Amino acid sequence: MLQLQSALGLVMLVFLAWGFSENRRRLAWREVAGGIVLQVALAFILLKMPGARLVFAWLNQAVQALSAATEAGTGFVFGYLGGGDPPFQVRPGASTYILAFRGLPLVLVMSALSALLYHWGIIPRVVRALAWMLKRATGISGVEALGTAANIFVGMVEAPVLVRPYLERVSRSELFTIMAAGMATIAGTVMVLYASILEPVIPGVMGHLLVASIISAPAAVTVSKLMVPPVEEGVEGSLALEREARSAMDAVTQGTLAGLSLLLNIIAMLIVFVALVHLANMILGWVPSWGGEPWTVQRLLGLIMAPVTWLMGVPWSEAHTAGSLMGVKTILNEFLAYLQMAALPADALSPRSRLILTYALCGFANMGSLGIMIGGLGAMAPARRPEIVELGVRSIVAGTLATCMTGAVIGLLV
């Protein structure tokens, strides 16, 4: 019954995306149907193929190795704050784990490693293969296929850089597809960080996060073509990717500096967002309670997003808790949502619901990301800045619907 619920939810989410369309009379059948078929097919192949569990186990071991390597560096620089041996006896039940000094520096290592893999041509080959697959399955242009596929591995600003020469000339529909893909996926630099947080509660989580980012790309194509259907011919472009670093050491240096900026951004946003939520909860505390429970931001978001999580296949008894996490992800960011999910009691969500939410939360669709996207894309295509701003909020809706479709597809298969 839960799988039928997910199937119904997938259909309803597609119709919901069509309901947000700029032109409901025009429907890009090829792109929409191809995106849905490709998403379901990729999910089935990646999750059900022989050896999938073994691959997931290897990926988790890689995460553990990267975490251990990062801790060696943080322990050397920050001492016991970064994971080194404490110069005192730790009391039972206490912990010396400090997120800013032990967990978040993983972003630095992943950023440098990603830049190195890009310089060696490994990431470009994978991106080109995925772009070719998207183009063949959905019929989208080479420019939007490349921009969409790149979002699987890099951020929402870095991915459009790969198609920067075409941004001034792409159609409105192509531009929106690239924006929606940025909102529906996450970058590899934070993927490993999220995996390190969720690993204790979700076995093989690194593999699941990677699959989530891959299959959300065709979902973004589906939703974007429903919301902003094409009305003109797309711009064709080369699928070649250029390397900017001059050497491996230059790549590591550039990746580290980019990771430092990202690390500081994450720390600042976490401090501000947690403070704002706490402040909002203090204000809501003056509102009379309902049902014997006080009003909080999490409770409000849970009520709003509960029907959406039910559509993905989460039982109604768990929908409020799941909806709260989806709300935190949309209003604040996915990092806070993953932190809260990892801290939930074991009986708050079933393993199936946790897995569905792992996929549904795996996207950058939130208000903070919107500012980053508008700033980055606006600088690359100044003449299109008003249009980018106009499509900004719609891209959050598109990214959220795409990841919800991904959650529904996983509900179909588990």
C-alpha cells in the first residue's frame, strides 16, 4: 500500500508542477516523458543492480577514510578541538566533538580533491556521459544537458560556468532548466559532509546521496519543462569541458581556497539560521498552545509540508515529523534538516521513511541558495539578470518538486 501511495504521489507531483506552468496549453511531451522514464530507470538500475550494496559499502568506506584523513589534519592544527587526544579526562556522557573544527573541515578536503579530479579529467568524462544520456533521453539541447549534468557534482554557480558563453543566448526554458537543476541537486563538496553526519543512522548513505543527486537531474528537467515549457528552438553547444588549473598543485590550491570560502559561508549561515529559528520559537511561545503542545517553527512547517511527505510514501503517522524536516530544508537549508534527522529518536521515523527523506532533502532548494544563484548567474549573464530574478522563486518550487519526485520514486522501489 505504501508503494501505491508513492506511485500516486509521483503522479500528483507531476500534475502539481504542471499547475505552476506559465503556459498550461503547451506541454513538452518528449522532455517530460523522457525525464520521468530516465529517472525511474536510473533509480532502478542504481539501487537494484547486482552489487549495489557492495558499491554503497565501498563508498561509505571512502567517506570514513576521508573523515579520518581530515581529522588527522584538524587534529594537527586544532589539537583536541579538531579530534586530537584531549589533555584531560572526558567525563562519561560528555563529548569533545565540535562541528566547526571536526565535521565542517571535510568541505576543504573534498573541495581540493574535487578540483584535482576535475583537472585529471575524471569528473569531466562522467559529466559528459551523463549529459549525453540526458540529451538522448529527453531531447533537451546540449547546453542545458551539460549545465544540468554538471550540477550533480558541482554547485549551482560552478555548473553554469561550464556553459557561460551560451547563457546570454539560451532560451527562457533552457535557462530555467539549468536553474532548477541547481536547486534539485547538491555539490560533491557537501555530499561527503552530509554522509558523515547521516552514516550512523542510515547504512550506505553515501551511495544513496550520490544516487539522489543523479536521479534528481532528470526530475529537474521534467519539472522545469512543465513549469516553463519551451516556445523556441534551443541553443546547441559543445559538450567539451575546459580545465582551468595549470597543474595538479594549482588545482589543489584553487580547490582549497574555494573550499575555504564555502566553509566560512556554511559556518556563518548555520549560526544565523539557528539563532533566527530560536528567536522565532521564542516569539511563537507567546501564542496559546494547541493540542497541548507549544507552537514552534518546526511544528508549523510540519503541518504545511505533511501532505507533501505523505505523497512521497511516508505514513501519515510520521508525516508531521517528516514535513517539519522538509520545511526546515526549504526555509533554512538541507544541512540543518539532515542534522535534525540524524538527531531524531529511533522510533520517530521508520527506516523506510528516513531513506525517502534522505533523497527528498538532497537538494539546494532554499531561500539562501536563491541569493547565491541570482548573484552568480547575474554576474555571468548581466543582460538576463531581471529574468533570472523573475525565475528565482519558481526555481525553488521546481527544485523542491524535483526532489519530492525523487523521494516518491524511492518509495516505489523500497
